[in-house]
Amino acid sequence: MFVKYISVVICIICFLYTFYVLCNLTYFLSNYDENKEAIISSQKNKDSVLWLLIINMFLLSIFILQHSLMANDFIKHLFCKLQIDYMERSIYNVTSAMALHLLFNKWQIISSIILWKVNIISNNVLWFMFTALHILVWSIIYSGCLMMDISELAGIKQVYYKFSFRPSPMQMKSKKLLRYYSHMRHPSFIGFLIILWIYPYMTLDRLLLASILTIYMALMWMIDKEDYNYHVNFVKRKQRELF
């Protein structure tokens, strides 16, 4: 009984912390304040651009390493041996959130080198277009998570099924869905590309962030025609259920 309560508490804490970090990540990737970035950059003018790039690359490496290691079969088998496989998703989420939290808290802005700059602050039309586009894309990304079974992605369903004496949710999924998950666990590759690259103030640090994450996503997301057809049918089925 004690283990049950501890597991539930840990699961809830992991979910709340992950939700908090995702909200901050959305702000980090889509917020635009040219004046603030200029002030921060001027305060760091004594640091070399190369050193700031090394710091940012180190932060990205921590996130990529965590994301890759935690998805490794060896780690999954380790959770099974420790008999805490039902906590795997919650731990995966919270460690990912911790890596992201570190990334955007310690991220070094380099506004001394700018690839392009579009002044949307003084242009209401451009500001509205940029804001509306990012809101739309984030809505698509998060709605995709909801459609993919948000309780399972958050790790809540695994804990609930464990202590209600049901089999693991992953064991109840079809082989096609498991294959799809192995190739693309997160929805909307195009959505993240839009968030990363359609930005009015492309500084050197933003270019590094967008480039590295784009390469990482391209290498890790291996969708093929069979997965695409499954996804189309899956979305249609969910739409019929919802509407």
C-alpha cells in the first residue's frame, strides 16, 4: 500500500512539473522581445561568441543524450528488472523536463550576430501573423498529444493500470501502433520546424538551436508509408469518435 501511494504521488509530481516546463518551453521558443535580448547580449559582451556557443551546445547535448538514453532498450529492460516499469514513462518525462528546464534557464543569447531581423513590434499586421501562426502550430502539436492518448504519454495510465491489476497499456496496443510509436513518438515534425525556423529575430544562438534540433528530429523520426497510412486512419477514427 505504501509503494502504491508513493508511486501515485511521484507520478502526479512528475506530471505537474512536466506540464510547467512545457508551458515555459512554449514561451521560450515563441516569445519575442528584441529589446530584452539586446540588453542580455550587451551584458555578456565580454564573453566570446565561441564560448557562448560551446555553452549552448553543451546544454543541447544534455537534452539529446537524455532523450536518447532514456528511450534505449537497455534502460527499459532495467526498469523491468527493478519492477518499476510502470514508472518508466513518468521518469522519462520528468528527466526530459529537467533537461529542458536547464536548457532554457541557462541558454546564452548571442544577438551580436543576426541572420535576419523582421520588426514585428512596430507592425501590428506582422505581429498578429507571427503570433497567430505560433498559436495555431502549438495548438496542433498539443492536440496531437491529446489524440495519441495523453494519459499514457504523461505516464498516468501506466500507474493506474498497475494498481488496478490490469496489463500495461503498451501491451494492449496493436503492433502497427507500437511500430508507429517506435518511429515517431512525438506528433507534428512540421509543426516543430515552423516553431523553430519561422522566427522574426534569427540570432546565432537561435540558429544553433533550430539546426541541432532539426537534425536530431530528422534522424530520430523515421516515418515511412506504412506509418503514414496508419496515422491517417488513426486520425480519421479519432475524429469520428470526437465529432
